[in-house]
Amino acid sequence: MEKNPFKELETQEEAPKEIKEKLMKDVEELKLLMDMGSLFSFNYASVIENFLKTKKKK
């Protein structure tokens, strides 16, 4: 039977504050990049489509 790696993690001490802060900063930066990517790539077609629809109505 294989060992459960999560049980081994429970016995480890808490990470230092500096590492936690750096990790949270990195996560925030990645989230910002993902949001920007979503704004400019995934939703780009729908934004243009909606813009053209409103222009046709006027």
C-alpha cells in the first residue's frame, strides 16, 4: 500500500512568513495576468460583437 503524502505534510511546521508573503504576491500577479488575458482574448470576440450590435441599432 502507498503512503499518503498529505499525512506527511501534517507533521511539518508552518512555513516562514517571508515565504508566505512571496507566495501570495506571486498568486496575486498570476491572477492579474489571467484576468487581463481573459479580458483581451477570451472575451474579445463578444465585446466586438456587442459593440457592432449597438452601432447597428442607432
